[in-house]
Amino acid sequence: MPADRAPLPCCLGFPVFGPAKAPAPVPRFRRVDIALSCSYVGEDVRGLLRAFGSSSSEHPATLVLRGISVRDDGNLDDLTEYKGPQENPDSSSPIVFEASAQLVSIPHAESLLHADCDGEEVNCEISPYSSQQAGEGPCRTSWFMATLQLSSRISITLVLRGPQCGSQEEEHDATLHPKLRIPMRKEGTVLTTVEFQSSSRNTSLRTHLGGSVTLDCRFALAPSSSLSSLEWRRQHQGSGRSLFRYQVGSTGPTVQPKVHVDVAGLLRSGDASLSLQGVSVGDEGMYICLVSTPLHQAQHIIQLHVAEPPRVHVIPSVVSFERDVKTTLMCNIAGYYPLDVSVSWTQKTPEDDMEIPLSNAHLSSHRQSQDGTYSITSYLSISSDTARAPATYNCHVSHVTLAEPISVSAHLKVPEQTGSEGLVGSFIATVLFIAVLFVVLRRRAAKPKPEQLLRASE
């Protein structure tokens, strides 16, 4: 919302009053007016200012959606009636567009109505819409396009038809809006009609490898209009490709593998959503849903992100080495996407209250596999001269797909006893064993046999 404009009240909606009726049960749905704070972007210098990001062509505006049907949850009784400008507008006054939605339903109406109360921001921009046929003939009809972007990633596009052309006498007597130079109501507002709407409930998606994803795109047309064509395109890293194209009246759609659009649902209910099967890294990019009528086009851009969490292993998982020997621990991180990954090591002994960060590790270069995922290895060298056993070495890995880092451990065991004390002990034990064995064998050799005793007695 521009800084020079006061915010509209929370959940600003306005009930539509009619003739007094007898009390009746609270209906499930209720018609209200929804007022949105917007910016009007004109066509200054053939659109050059807008193309270069200048804000000098922007003008404050308000979009009032009239008679929108929303679910009544019992909290709509306190809504106040919308009141237009109290005085004739001048060229610096905010432009108020009143949009009748009797011909076309407004999608995500509850989200628009309760945006402020839900802490959601709505970015609304209104601009003139021109087409080759919309302004032909002696009577030129004004068209506008309203683009609504919600912070919850909902996108809505409305094509608004301006005041209807009348007779030359009526046009001569009409009061023109000081900014737009088209007929306005006596209240100072510009009356328009929603002729075409399209929407997407999620303009940014994240999915895993091998999965399926649906890119939402829907539209609705006034009875006087008709669908001409639907096209889905994908753009990524400067290149574009058509994935699906259907021309009304043709024999069938042109479609790429792994892509599906329900043509029956498209023609029946305006569901232009695209389903993508077996997602791979190569499917990442910007998807454009382009809906066309004989007079107008509306598009929605959906960013598809592919993400895959890493698999982490530490080799070896148990370490026991002799003195004066170095051992290298390897933390293998594989199968992740996108590229950015963070790796760190810590050490902890029974005497430590917390893990101690280590800085002597080094990384290999990134490696990319055939499926587009990446892998990397972190090496940590430990020496018996400096390491304290027992100890636990942890490899911590952070990645955009992880809510918290993955930690995998390797354990350093107490080294077995070696050195002169062990050698002397082994030598003494061997000598004693040999001595005892010699004495036993000598005694057996000196003891007379039974045959010798019998001969001696004879």
C-alpha cells in the first residue's frame, strides 16, 4: 500500500441494502461490497515510465467490488456501508472504480474481504487495457485490468469494462473524470463491469523429485464473451517452451510428455490447471498460464521450485587407532537439490558441557549426478596426539529443504594399551609359561614306568 494513502479499515466490506423484509434466518451466503486500496498506473510516454520502474505514473485509486457473495460466518453484521467521495474529484483525487460482478464471480472473495484481519497484504494495481478490437468504431469503450496479489500467493486478474457508450447527446452532457477523461457518476466514481477474471491460488510451489504437482489456473467469462485459446509455457534460464496449447475449434490440444490439462473441465468450468507427473530437476522454472478470448488475454505466472533433501553418512562411524597415527573422517552428503549446502563439524567428550566447533575440515568440489542432484564430501583429520578419547565427532548439514540440520556422528574409542609395558608383560608371561612347561615335562621324564618297577621287584 502506498505510503501517502491511509489504510482502509480492517475487513472493510459493505452490505448491500435492499427493500425491508421480514426477519429470516441468517443465510449461508451474503452479498457485500469489498473495497481495496490500489494504485492506478497510467500509460505515460507509451508505457516507458512503467517499463523502467518509475513510480511517477502511479496514482492512488480504490477498487470497490459490488455485490460479492461471501460465506456469512455471523461476523458480518458490523460492516458499514461504503460511501464514495463527498465532493467532486480533481486530477489529484484518488480514482474510485466501482466494479459490478453480477456477470462474473470473484474468486477468493473471503480472502480479499478478511485480508487485513488475517494480517495479509493485498497489492492491487489497475491499468488501462487496450486491444486491437476493443477500441474500434466511432464509440470507444474503455477497458481496464486490475491485478491483485495477496501475500498468501493468491493471484487474481480482473478485466473491467468501462462506462457504456451512449448517444452523442448523452456523451456531450456526461461529466468526464478529470484524470481518465471518461464518463463518471455524479458521486465521482467510475462505473465498470467485470467481464473476465482469472486466478491462481498459489504462485510459488515447491515439490520433490519424482512427485506430481498441479499448477492452479482458473477463469470465468461473461456470457457475452467466449474462450479462444489456452496455452501453458515454461521459461527457465533465458529459454522458453510451449508445454500445452489448445485452440477452441481445433481437433485437439498440442501437449508435451508428462503434462496434462483436462480439456473437458477447461470448457465446462474454466479449470485450466496443469498437472505435471514425475517431476525432475529439468522441470524447475517459471510456468505461464495464458488464457485468451477474442478481445483479451490474462496470464498468471507460477514459479515451480524443485527441492530434494540430502542423504548424510559418516565413514568410519567408529574410530580406534594407535598412537602417532592420523585418521580422516569423511562426511558424504549426496542427492540434494538445489546446490547450496552448509557443512560443519563439532567434537564432544564426556568432560565437555557442549559441543566444540572444529575448523580444520575441508570440502571437496561439488559433483552433479545424472538426475541433476548434487553431492559433496567434507574431510576431518584427527590425530591420536591431539584427540581426546572417548569422544564424539558430529557432522552437521544444513539445506533449504531441512527444517533443522541433519547431524551424523562418529565415535572415537579409547586406544588399546600398547608400548613397553605391554611388551614386557607379554614377554614375562611367555617365559613363565615355557618354564612351567619345561618343569612338567622333566618330571614326567624322570618318573619310572610300571614295567621298570616290576622288573626291579623280581
